[in-house]
Amino acid sequence: MSRARQPPLVTGISPKEGAAWTKVTIRGENLGTGPADLIGLSICGHNCMLTAEWMSASKIVCRVGPAKDDKGEIIVTTKSGGLGTSTVSFKLLRPERIGILDQSAVWVDEMNYYDMRTDRNKGISPLSLRPSNPLGIDIDKGKIPQKDIEQIFPGMSGDFTSANFSATWYLIENHAGSSFDHLKTAANNLKKQATKKNEGSLAYVKGGLSTFFEAQDALAAIHQRLESDGTEKVEGSMTQRLENILNRASDTADTLFQEVLGRKDKADSTRNALNVLQRFKFLFNLPLNIERNIQKGDYDVVINDYEKAKSLFGNTEVPVFKKVYTEVETRIGALRSLLLEKLLQTPSTLHDQKRYIRYLSDLHAPGDPAWQCIDAQHKWILQLMQNCRDEFLTGHRVGAGALDLEGEARASALGRLSHAVPLKRGGSLRSPRPSTCGFETPQKVQFVEKLSDVVIGQLPNFWKLWISYVNGSLFSETGEKSGQVEKSKKNARQRQNDFKKMIEELTSLLVKLIRGALLPATLPQAELRFYGGWDNKAELTGAWLTQIIHTVRSCHEALSALEIPNDLLQVIQDLLLDLRVHCLMVTLMHTAEDVKRLAEKEDWVVDNEGITSLPSYFEQCMVQMLQSLKEPLDVKPGEINVLQLDQVQDQAAELSVSIMKVFTNCLDHLSTKADGDFDASHNISMDLSSPDRFNCIQEDFRPTSEQRLLIILSNCQYLERRTFLNLADHFEKHGFTGTEKITRVSVDAVRQLDRKLFEAYIERRADPIAGSLEPGIYAGYFDWRDCHTPAGVRNYLKEALVNIITVHAEVFTVSKDLVPRVLSRIVESVAEEMCRLMQCVSSFSKNGALQARLELCALRDAVAAYLNPESNASFKLALESLPQLHSGGDKKLLEELLNKFKSSMQLQLTCFQPSSIQPVKR
């Protein structure tokens, strides 16, 4: 309740010995902060609190009471320091009995003789005292200690006036040194005293016989005179005249002294009243003092004064004291009502609650104030929680300003998704949503935070109040055992189940209110009317749900720190499990929506590897999603891993696969966009001569449909080769199961898209080249059976090679890794077409056969780096369909013409050489 102080320590007492009611001065350390702080003082085991007078923190004055022990410690007890100790002791001296004929150096108050038999102060006549030396011989006291005699004769006494008188004790105590002859004399004295007592009355009558006769004669004379006066009837009898005289004397005296005697009587009564008021001014002033101290809030002083008055006047029979004490009880009853009202008043601090409960306990208030306070606090917390929901639903709390939230903390929590990982190619991952631009906290998040603040702010004090009630510290600051403490512990044991139900009701209401706001589907339909009613159109994002999970976890940790049993907090653990699962699913679904919008981010600008920023955006989106799930998926003490639940595993794997498929569909959609959706203002083939062709591609560049196919093919290869493997590692690192399935399905989808797009590109590029061969061969009505001697490779073939080189440049500009794959298929298509055309010729002349062989060999040698088994087979079949060269001149001419072709087109054919494929530096 207040700052802890050192226990009292008594270091000195003056005087160190004395009889009962001796005034002593006690000195020491920490003897209290004031009279109200001093609650106990005992000397030799006797309570001296009634006579104690606190002077300072190092001095107390009191009177020693009639203690049982002859020697003992001085123990001081204070409210602030508790039970004290002592380094000194006090010796209590037993006063000797002094008879009326004994010599004494001090005055003996004979009218207040202390009677040991009744243990009360009783005024008796000194003549009734027994003789101090009944044996009639000299007293010769021995040196045997009093304690030894008491041990020898337990329960007996050496006082001959006592009911349990022991003659042996008396002789040992008073005549231990007397001789046997003296004791025989003492026995004879006792016999004489007994004989004298029996003969005393008869001797008294014999000695006063003449006096009796004289009294008899006087009475007879008076009787005779009275009889004669009664017969004369003159002015009445003598007694009548005597009565008249006395009456006149009385009237005269009254006339003379009535006023004086009246004033004297009035003065005496006033003086007596003033004496009574002065002597008992504590009681008479107590009602007014109680009223004043109540107004000042000094309840400790009121309680101490009441206890003192109750001990002194609680059982008084004096009417005036009864009347004043009744008024005191009336004021104390009003104080009890006031303290109970303050105790049940809300809100209030735990310190005030303990203080009021202790006051009511000291005032012996009826009922159980501590339990009444616990019940009132329970109802108040329930009402606070319900009011919190009602305030948000009625719109009294809208916007972030309704709560005292730290804007920067909220902003950092909110921007976790959009700023956690820097983008590889610049820019942000997603467009900021309108609701988060100013970090406006959603209403449901505000509600959960406010509700948690209510619980964390009120429930700990509520629990501590119960613990104080259980261990009895509500009624004793020093921990001393008392009847009230034991009664409190007994009541607490009887109400353990009731309090357990209170805690269960509080935690259940907390969970249901949060479920009604965030997880209404988990509540029965009948409870939605009490806990639901929220607008569920705008679903919370994973970031806000993560913040809510953090808030609920903090609430659970705060309650666990109070050592509340885990079974009472299990409902909060169940809520956390459902929130974590819900956050996981919502985050995955929102990520799928974000991935779907990634197509808008495609700028078609490729890097050295032929990759655009889209795969990087996708990977960062997935990584940020997993990072945002780190806190919800973390397993705190007492929680279970949500990813170990079979149903959650399956749902998470399905949603992850759906995200991958969404991105695949996004790529497919980009490849099938109509050309009108883009402003084709640039031609890749025009950049071949540029030293840095990438710098020529502007930000507003929009590729052709064929270029889009190549770019997406390159992205697909990167996804299969890098992105999906990286994501699999991230999934496993964050505890996701089924990553093999996710990767397998994703790779299959990408491969399927890759095949589809590759065939589409080959169809667009190979068919025109292959289709131009036949018209070129027979241009100018060329005939294989009637042609001139070959002078070189004809232009149609050169044109076909230039078209292949154009494709090569287009592919190489996007990704050099795609060049072998694309060129091989182009060459295969061209070779297949050349084979078909050669096989369709019915016959060749000698010059025609030489011309055909020259062109086939020139084409085959030019694209030799990209020949595959199929194209080799096509060239072989085409050459086999030609007549063989038998003359050496034809062979020599063929070789010269081939060398001439290769020399004239060396620059163009360089791109087909493997050694010429160098990495492009930006």
C-alpha cells in the first residue's frame, strides 16, 4: 500500500525494572510515523497499548501492566514496519504486602487495598485486614527464590488470605531460619488466639454490665415521661413539641441557606459535569471528530478512535455514555455505507480497492466486501467490453483518430508488404490501396486493439485482487494471521469455482466479440445477433490480420504472465489458431489477385538474360507474401503449427498452386493480346547496327506479337530454371509442405505454355521463309532440265538466309539462349521444304543437278551450327535425290562456287558461327 519501511527496533527502556503501573520511556528506531501508525505495544507479554503515548519515531511513553512474566522483551508493532524486535528487556518487580502496623518508607493507601483474590481494585476497611504476623514470632525470611517455591507448590499460595493457602509455603517463605522452639511457641500463640476468639464475646459482655444497667434505667425513665406527657394533653406531647421545634428550625435554616446551598449544589453539579466532560472528552468529542476525519479522508484515524471507544465504552451501563456511544455507532454505520459505495464505484484503482476493503474489515462491516468488490469489477469489465463493440457499431469511433495509436508504428506495420523487399527493377510491387494511403486503421482493427486494451488494462488488477483475497493480504499488510484473514481464506476456497466461472465468462466474451467481427462463420447463428453485426463487405488484408494476431497474442501473453491457469485461456489459443489459419488463406487469396494484376506491370524491357521485370515482380510478390506470413505462422509457446494440420496443408497447397497457375495464365494473356493494344513504333531489326541496342528501346516501347512471344518464352525458361526453384526453397524455409507438388504443377503449366508459345512463334516465322523457297526457285520460269552452267547461289537462297538471319537477330536481341532452339526449328522447316521441292523434281540436267547441289550444300553449310537430326536427314534425302557428280571438273566448280558464296556472305553468315555468340554488355 505504501513504501516499505524497516521494522521497529527497541534499543532502550528507562527504568529497566519496576512494579506494575510503573511509567517507562521506550527508545529505539522506526517506532512509527505517528499515533495512528502505532498498532501494538507489549512489555513482558502484557498489552500496554491503552496507556501508550507516541512521542516521536524514536520515543514512546507508557505504563507497565500487571504482566504474568517477571522479565520479557519490549515489542512494538506498526502499520508501516510490521512486528518489531528488542535488544533490551524489562524486569517486573512483585510488590510486597504491607500491613497496617508494619513500618514502611512510603505512603500506603489503605483505602485502595489490592485484593489478590478478586484481582480488582476494591476499597475495604483496614480493620478487616488479618494480622501480618499471625504466629507471633519474629519473621526470618529465607533466601529461596520465589520461582523455585512456585515450582514446588504449583497452584498454591503463601498468602493466608488466599483460598489455596499452603502452610508449608508460608513457613518456608517467612520462617525458613526459625528454630524448632520458636515454632512451638508460634503454635502455642495460635492456640491462645483461637481460645481468645471464643471467649472474647462473653468477656466483652461481663466487662460492660454496669453500662447496660444504666442504659436500661435511662430508657425506663424516658418511657415513663412519655406516658405522663401523653395524658396531660397540654400543648401536645413532648415528641410533638420536639417535632414542631425541629420543623421551625428546618424552615428557618432553609430560609437562611437555601439560596446559598442551591448555588453550591449547582456549582458542584457543574463542576462534576465539567470533570466528567474533561475526563471523558475523547468520547464526547468522538462523533464530531469522526465527521471531520471522514470529510478529510482520514479513515485510519476514525477506525483507531472507534476501536478505542469500543474497547472502553462498548459495554458501559452509564446512560450518558450509552447515548454518546450510540451516536458514534450511527456515524460509523454511515462510514461503512460510504466506504462500501466507494468500493463498488467504478473505475477505481487496485490500491483504493484494497484500502477500502481493509477499512470495511476493520469496521466489521456485514457481509463480504471483498467478494462484493470482485463481483462488481467482473460486471464492470463485461460492460466495458460490450460497450466497446457497441461504440464501434454505432459509429462513435471511426478513423484512426478514435484511438491513441502511434502513426509511425501503424504505418510501418501497414507498409510491410509494399516496402519489405526492394524491387529489382525499381518501382513498387502494387499500387497503394485507397484505404491505406493515409494509414487509416480499419474499424475492426481499431476494435480489436481497443478491446485488448480494455482486457489488459482491467483483468490483471482483477486477478491480483482475487489473489490478495485468497492469501488474506487484503486484511493484513504485515501478513499476520488473524481471524479475519482465516475467514477470508475460507471464503475464497468456497468461491473458487465462482471466480473461475467469472474468468471463463470474461475470456469467452473477448473471444466471441473478436470472432463476431473477424470470423462470424465460426459462431452459431443464435450468437451472431449479440456478437456480430459488422460490415463484412471490405475484407481485411493479411497485413491487418497479422497486426490483429499480434494484438491478441500480446493480450494472451499478458494474461499468461499473471499465472492464470492455461485451461482458462484455452479459448484464446483456439481463437489464435483460427485467426492464423484465416490470415494464411486470406493472404494467399489476396496474393493471387495481386499476381493477376502483375500483367499491368509488364514493361517488355529485357535484361542481359532476356528476362523482363515480370518474373522478378512475381518472385518478390511471393517472397513478400511468405514474409508477411512469418508472424502468423510462427509457433509461440502453447500454440500448434497450423501447417501441420492436414486440412490447412491441403488448402494452402491448392491456393499456392492456383497462384502459380494465375501467373501462367497472366503470361498467356500477355502473349495473346491483340497487336492493336500496343503501339508498335520500333523494329528490332533496325537496332542490329547499334553499339548498345538496349539503350534504343524506350520505356514506351511496345513489341510486336512475335517479340512478345519470344520475351514470354524467355520468361518461361527463367521461371522453370530459377524462379520456381527459388520459391520452393522459400516455401520450405517457411514451413510449407507439399512444395514438390507445387513446383511440379507449376513447371508443368509453364512447360505447356512454353510449347504452345514456341509452336506459335515457329509457325509465324518458319512458314513465311519456307513458303518463299518454291516461288524463288522457279522465279523467271527456271527449269532444272534446261538451265545454264551455275555461276553462283541464286538470290532466293540468299533471301531465305537473310530472313533466317533476321529471325536470329530478333531472337538474339531478346535472349541468346533461345537462339539454338528457335534456329534449329527454322532450319528444320527450311530443310524439310527443300527436301520436298527436290524430291518433286522429275529430272535434272547436268547443270540443273550441279545448281541444286550447290544451293543445298550452301544452305547446309551456312546453318551447320543449327542442324539437328531431322534437318540432317532432310538434307541427306534431298542430296540423294540429285544425280551424282562424276567428273572432277564439276566437283572443282562446285567447291569454287561454295567458297565464293561463303566469301561474299561472310559478314552475314558470321551470326551462325557458335564462337560469335558473345554475351551482350549493357
